[in-house]
Amino acid sequence: MMRVSIELGFSFKKDLCEDYRVLELPEGADVEAAVRMLALRHPAAQPRLLDGAGHVRSHVAALINGGNVAWKDGLRTPLHDGDRLTLLPPVGGG
């Protein structure tokens, strides 16, 4: 097992309890597995993280140790023990 620390953008925090900050995942887990585990542990956040088919919503941005996974293998980017996974909600404005 590995431990990954979780950081969330402000609007995601309202749907999670305080115990979201660390996830224990099997070795070799990727970003998608971490998001699904987070949604499983915190059902109130599930609609914001996953679509009706159980896939990570396309507007959820993920960073590993500050680097955007879009520039790596996307949601298939592997995590390692001690990584920091940051999930950010969509940004709106005008």
C-alpha cells in the first residue's frame, strides 16, 4: 500500500469530511483510481467528481506534486508513495 496526500480546490472541500487529506491506495494506482476512491469514501462529493457512468468528470483538473497530469498520462498517470495529488474544480469567470 502507498499513501498519497490530497489537496482540494475550495469548492470541492465543502462536500468532504476532514479525513480526505490522505488516501491509502494499492501500489501502482493511478490518478483515476485515487479520484474514484475519494468519491467512494465521500459520497456527497461523488456527483462533482464522477459522471453517471462512474468516469472522472472531464472538468476535474489534477496535479501531482504541482505538475499537471494533462502533460503526462492524464488520469492514467501513476501515483507513488508520498505524492501530493491536487484536484481542482472548473474555473469560471468572465
